[in-house]
Amino acid sequence: SQIYIACQNGRVDQALSLGFLLCWIAGDLTNFIGCYLTHQLPIQIVTAIFYVNMDIIMISQFVYYKLKNQKMTKCKVFQ
């Protein structure tokens, strides 16, 4: 739901920090690697993959809106 709300208001770059998102994906990646290396149940591996994918979407969203909002700010300065 956070991804949907961020798309609606276009302010994900103010709600989360990049450092937080990078720590989050690092934790989910280590979770996935641990699941894979210890031969966990398939549902655990699928869940870990799902979380990593959601992290990638959120980081992509963060970068997109950060760049978009910076461009909008520069355009307003020159008007």
C-alpha cells in the first residue's frame, strides 16, 4: 500500500531516506541468501524473493521521484 500511496502523491523521497532503503534491501538480501544456502522451504525462498523485489521497486520509486522533484524544483527557480 505504501508503494501505491507514494505513486499517488509523488513524495516518496520525503517519506523515506535512501540509507534506510539500502539497509532494508541488505537485510532482505541476506535473508534470501540464508534461505537459499540452508535449503529452507520453497515458500520461505519465494517470500524472500518477494521482499527483495518490493525493495527494488521502492528504491526505484525513490530514485524516480527524487530526480523528478529535483527537476521540478529547478524549473520553478528559473520561472
